[in-house]
Amino acid sequence: MKRILLWGLFLLLLLAFGAAAAVRWWLDQPLPLATPTVELSVESGTSPREIAQGWVDAGVRVDPRLLYEWFRWSGQARRIRAGSYEIEAGITPQDLLRKMVRGDEAQAAVRLIEGWTFRQVRAELAKAEALKPASAAMSDAELMAAIGAAGKAPEGWFFPDTYAYSKGSSDLAVLQRAHRAMQRRLESAWAERQPDTPLRSPEDALILASIVEKETGAAADRGKVAGVFINRLRIGMPLQTDPTVIYGLGESFDGNLRKRDLQADTPYNTYLRTGLTPTPIAMPGKASLLAAVRPEPTKALYFVARGDGSSEFSSNLADHNRAVNRYQRGGGRSSSTQ
């Protein structure tokens, strides 16, 4: 009888070792997927059993009970983090659990470009991959309040950069990051301002930087373009810059700036009004922010586009008019005129 019991125990041990070996083997095998990639969004509070079933429903071709028992047996089931996950062919059950415990979410990215207006930013976010359009029904004012910037006009207050985000994230989260980035960049630039600058505040620097951003065709000219505008601000001369006029026309601008447009009295018409515009007119990048607070020393008060992206600078009206006559024949347009 004792011998039979010993043999029975031996067989049970063999079965146990065999089962353990089978489990270890399965954990190292690629999971069969219905498609090359499978995605699942795990909401906060979802149970391990529901997560296992969710993966199967999404396209993992195994019995959901196997995944659930693995999650439970590992002792890490309660450490699975909410998030948006994407897996590819070759992933094993161990890799899958490790990904969810780490919170290694699927990522996408959206790029905000220097010189874009806030309207363009909103349009880009609206079509961004897997980005939740939480701001879609909001006005600009409501949106700014939602990101903690209530009462602030949105134009120019978002730093142009590439922003990675987890799929399923809110567009408000991206905007909040871009807004904070601009606040940091502007604060840093303002700390480097020249002591004799006519700009009175960081907001003034942001406005001027946005104008420089829109006026600069060649990066090498950025500092001198800023210098022209600083010179004009110092003597109370109108900035006379087309991009501000175009911004003031809004959606009515058809792409062709006419004489009547230059005579349209809007708060952004710098031909008719002196000083800076009420708000920025676009998103400036780091280089334009620095140019606004540390412009290149110059005596120039005028510049005209040469037609190749660069500008011709003049310190007096006679030279400027000659430059206009020369370069406008090639299709250029004066950006600062009398």
C-alpha cells in the first residue's frame, strides 16, 4: 500500500512539473493575432478578467481564460495600468502583461508649426490620429479656461513643437503642454532681453516675436527684421507690416492683399496704428522669441523682400524706394513701407 502511495505521489509530481513546463513554454510563445497590430484601451477600474476578454475581442486569438489565469497567477493583475495599448505580431503573454504593468502605451504625435495661427492649430488637432476632440464644441475662451488660462486670448500662446501623446488622450492635454512650454520659453527669452528694449512686458515680446516669425523668409534675416521693428517702436513709427493686416482681415482675406485692405481700419492694421498689435498674430518659435528681445543692432528702418526669401534693408526712405523699384519687378513686396 505504501508503495502505491509513493507511485501516486510520483505521478502527481510528474504531472505538476509537466504542467509547469507547459505553462512556461506557453508564456514564451507569440500570441496569435487576427491582424498585424491589435489595440485595446484599458479604462481605469477595468477588472483583469475584463481586460483578458477585451484583448480577445480586439483580435488576440486565445481563450480569454488563459490570459486571465496568467494575469492572476503572476501576482501582477492589480498592477495593470489604465491606458491605450498596441501590440504587434511576436508579442508573448509575458510581454503583454509586462507592457500593461509598465504602462507602455501606444503613442502618436502631432506637430505644431512655427507661424501657425490658433485656428490652424485647432484644425490640426481635430484631424490628429487617435486624439480625443474634447475641445471640439468649445469656444476659444472656454478652451483657454479648460487648460487653466482663463481670460487669456489664445493666439500665440502655444509653443510650436512635436508633441507625443498616448492614443485616446484629450486634445486639451496636448494644448496644456504646449501652453506651458510657451510660458517657459517666453520667460527664458524675457530674462535675456536687452536692458534698453522698448518692450514693456513678456507679452509685448511675444507679440513682436509673432510678427517677426511671419515676416522672416530667411533665418539669417530674423535678427535684423526684429531690429527694424524695434527701431520703429523707439521712434513711434508705425510698423507697417502686411502680416498684421492680413491677420486683422481674418477669414475674409482671399490671399491677395489689396490697397483697400491696407486702408481697412482694424486693431491689427499697423499701417494706420502705431505700436504693437493687441495680441500675437501667430505662434513664434524659439529663434523669433530671442530675436524680439535681443535684435541685431541695425540702423535700418525699412526692408523689402528680394523674392528669394531674403530681404533688402535700408536706413532711409530714398534707398528703400530704390530697393522696392528693383525687387518688386521680380515679384517681391515691401513689408515696411511709407
